[in-house]
Amino acid sequence: MSAQLKSTNQGQTLILTLSDPTLRNAMGPAMYAAGIEALNVAETNPDIRSVVITGEGTHFCAGSDVQRLKAHRDQPAETQAQVIESLHNWMEAIRTFPKPIIAAVEGAAVGSGFSLALMCDLIVAADNSVFAMAYSNLGLSPDAGASWNLTQALPRQLASELLLLGNRVSAQRLHELGIVNRVVDSGHALPQALAMAERINARAPNVMNSVKELINEASVHSLTEQLAQERNQFVKNLHHPNAGIGIQAFLNKETPNYK
């Protein structure tokens, strides 16, 4: 069976499953295109409030197909540049997608598979999962936003350790570093990610969109600019019908049912 990205729904959560178990769900251009298309559809679907990305079988994603990389060495440089561009288009689609995205990681998350998990808003990882920025092990440099995400999340020396040495890192260590949100028993990453998604789905979707936008913009804004954005988002959300629902439910000591 060729590599594919499977798309299913569970309640208000879209589940995207990387599917190529024979290659530990290594990614390729068809997956990138399918991922962008799926997110484009989900963005305008009010019935979808969150997304979970996972891998089929016992692994999350082994990154790129090394055999394809080898073959591309005999082709013009533009061939690989186009493939990376399509990968980066998917990464940008994930980061700019207005609804929260959760990575559910079992087994290996290597190279661009690790980068994919980092691009998500939240990461739930099995206690036996292994992460590695393995690019330098192959004589290659990072792609898919790895250098950006790690230097945003970690001190320079820790980001350098992961990118320069390419060592395997446990989910527990990444949890201690603040990169992985939850470490769960093996086989439970997807159920726990879906449970987290359900908590998100129960909250006001307009507020979830605002929070993600504010987080994405914080690193490029000055404090004054960010305060202005917070003001604008707060006022917009105060006058949204969901604020009325939330405030009244709080006063009545009831559970809100956001629209």
C-alpha cells in the first residue's frame, strides 16, 4: 500500500493519520498535499473544532523516505527544493490553521516527523516514544521548521545539542524541557490526545482561535504590539455571543454550551 494521509472524524475532532507502516510512516509529497487540503476543508467547517495528527501502527513518523532522498541526489537540485517547499507549505498550514492541533506520538518521531510534532500546538507522547533530529546523522541539515521551533522553545545550547548531535531523546526529557505536554502509557497517546481535544472542543471556538493567533504572533511582536493585539482580541470576544453564554453560565454555576 502506498503512503497516504487518512482522514476521519471523531465528534468535533478531525483525525489525520500518517499511513505507511512499512516505512514507519515516512512522509512524502502526496501526504503534504493531502494535509493541506484536509486543513483547508476543516478550517471552514464549523463542526470541526480541533485536529489530532497521529501515525498508523506503532510509530508516529520516521521523517522523509531516505531512498527518495538518495534518488534525488541524481536529479537537479530543483527537484528536492520543490519537495521541501511542499513540505514547508504543509508546516505553515499547520501553524497558521486557526484551530488547535494536537500531535499524538507513539514510537519514533524522527527528522521531519519530529518537526511535524513540534509544529503542532500540543504534543501527547507515549512513555516509550523516541524523538530525534537525525538530519546530521545523514549529513543533512534541518527542514520543516525544526531550527525555528527548537530555538523558540529552548535555550540555544539545548537546541544546538538536539540539532548538532542528532541524539535520540525520550518523551520524558522533552516533557521536562517543556516541549511535550503529556507523557502517557504506550498505546494511549491517541486516546489521551482525543480526550484533550474534547476539552478544547467544549470551549468557545472563537476564543481558541484568538489564543492560537496570539501565541503565534507573540514572538514577532514587541510588548506594545502584543498588548494591542490582546486588547483587540479581548474586545472582539467580549462582544461575541459565546461571551454571553460563558458569563451567564458562570453566574448561574452551569456548564456553558458554546456555539
